[in-house]
Amino acid sequence: MDYNNNGWGPANIDRVFAHETGHIFGCPDEYASSGCNCGGGWGRFGIVNGNCENCAGEGGVACLMKGNTFSLCEYTPGHLGWSPQLVVPNFGYNAGGWRVDQHPRFLADTTGDRRADIVGFGNAGAWVSRARADGRFETPQLVVANFGYTAGGWRIDRHPRFLADVTGDGRADIVGFGNAGVWVSLAQADGTFTVPRLVVNNFGYDAGGWRVDQHPRFLADVNGDGRADIVGFGNAGVWVSLAQADGTFTTPQLVVSNFGYNAGGWRVDQHPRFLADVNGDGRADIVGFGNAGVWVSLGQADGTFTAPQLVVNNFGYNAGGWRVDRHPRFLADVNGDRRADIVGFGNAGVWVSLGQADGTFTTPQLVVNNFGYDAGAGGSTSIRVSWLIPPATAAPTLSDSVTPAFGFQGRFPMARSRTQGW
């Protein structure tokens, strides 16, 4: 054989073999004469043929399944079954110049299609990449020219931002705690957002004197109406503004004279606080990890809360010696009974207290002797795991874009929850 065969002859037999091997793993042809189109569900992850020469922008890029090259287009790795895949060449440190200390990023369903979209607060404002049914994302679009580092002067250490459904329409809205108070941009069905409006002249850096390192703020449905309410842990205790169907909020009310900077002496760097439904009634309850252990105030239908009760004399700063910079604690339903349980990553591993229907919790049990400050290697010298949280001036919250840092070397440990026993 001495013919070139349009670049697919013996001189390029290695490329021919590579191309045909791609077919073995479900990769589609991408050159025009193959009759390809940009649809379908190909390969390991059922991804579209987005680089098809017949329909891709500018005919696609030259790559393994389209031309005489060893390069891979952005779709082929997913067809082959490689993971992770680059789905958006933006929102990254180099791709877009995004920084953790300037640009919060979230995953939230902004259109009500039950798919989590990427929402990033960049320099120019809020950008959204909508999720597609094939697991990929649309090109980022600037949806609000505000809430940004430059557009509005929003700062991580002053102005928490959240995505939460405040109207009950199934779409996540933008909620920002600015200088003048709380600003809201309502999500629309087409993926756009309304112009931001000031809905509460409190909970802000100037309006109320709220500080990230002293006063955690959350969005949670505390009265079970399907709308996310504002919950702020201020100096005097817990303040709540109930969400209304039109996207406005009621005047803030002091609902618990505890869990606050002055009321109870709670500190961000010592006492994590959460909103979670611990008794399965559909209303978010207050859960605070104090000095003596875990305190709970149950949410009521009218937006008020019961007096705090000590429900577990562990997981606390004094009770158990738990530290924010060493021992992450969470609320999550681990047994499927629709009640949030306490999950703590201690020195010896993972401890769990199961939520009960009356708002109490079971005695903590050690369920995994790994993922802990001391219990990290799992008895294997081939694995080094450092379970540490980077130092921070404020405890991690959704608004801080700070999450526990996990370091792995060698195999990755894994644990699965079980519905019965441990």
C-alpha cells in the first residue's frame, strides 16, 4: 500500500488505529462526509456530537474523530468515558480570572427545570451557565450587572450572597446582603433575572451593622410555606424576615434571644450555626454548636421558634473539644427519614447523632474511623490523608465560598451510608 488515502494511509496508520479505537468506545465520526449531526447521545456518558463538522460553529475543530490529528475536541473525552470533563472554559482561576476571595460561585436551579446551573458573581456582575439535559452547560451569560466586585462594589468579607427560592416558584433567586440591606433579583422562567431591588433595609453592613465575622445570615424556609426566609444571627439573637409571594419580606423580628454575638456569646470561629429541619415537619429549625454541646430551637408555623434546648452534650467547644478549624459539623438526613441528623468529623473519625421526631437526637456514635483529624490514614501506610480546614477569619458558610480542604495521596477513601445500623 503506497497511497495516501486522504491522509488516512499507511503513513498515518497510528492515527487510523486511534480513530477506530475511538469508535470501539462509542465516539462518533465528526467529519462532514460521515453524515453526522450535533445531536444524539454518544459514548460512555451519552454526550451529543457537538463537534460535528456539519453543524458545529465554524465547522468544529480538527481532532481525532474529525481529522488527521491526535488532538481531542471537548466532547471526545466524555465519549471515551474520561472524567472529569471540561464543561465550561470559564469561572476558573485562569479561565476568566476568578478568585475565591472576590468571586463567589454557586450551583442552583435558576430556571425550575430541576437541573443545577452555574452562577458566578464576577467583576461585571452575576453570570449564569444554564445546565443542559446532556450534562453540559451553556455559554455563560451576564444576567445582572450588579452583585459584582466592580459592578456594585460587593466584597466577600462584607456582603454575603446566596441563591434561594424566595417566591416559591421553584427557581433560585439572587439574594445579596449589601451595605444598605438585602437586595433581591428574582429569577425568570427564561433564565433572566429582574433588576435588583432593596427588600429589607436591615441585615446589611451599614444598615444594621452586620459583619461576616460576627453575624451569620442564611436563607431557609422557617414556616413551611415553600419560600426561603431571611435568618440572621445578630448581636441580640436571631432575627427573621418572612418571605412573601411577591418577593418582598416582612419587617425583621427578634425570634430568639440567644445564638447571638451578645445574647449567648456565640462566636463564628467557635460556634457553627445552621438552619435545618430536624423533626421532619417541613420547617427549618435552628441548630447551634455551642460550648456545652448542640442547642436546638424548633421552627413554628408562624415563623417563631421554641426556646433553645440542649439536645446533645457533645459536638461543642467545651463538650468534646470540637474546633471550627479542625472538626467540620453538618446537618444532613443520613437515614432517609426526612429528619436532618448531626454529622461531625472529629479526631477519631465521623460521629453521627440521629434526629428524632420530637427534635431530640440519639447519643453520638462513631460510624467511620476515617475522615478525622487524627483518623486519616485508615491503617494504610500507602495513603496519606490530611483532614484540615484552612485557617479563616470566619466559619465556612454558603456565602463565603469556603469549604473544607481534603488532601489525598494514593487511593481515595470512600464511605457509603446505610439505612439500617452502622
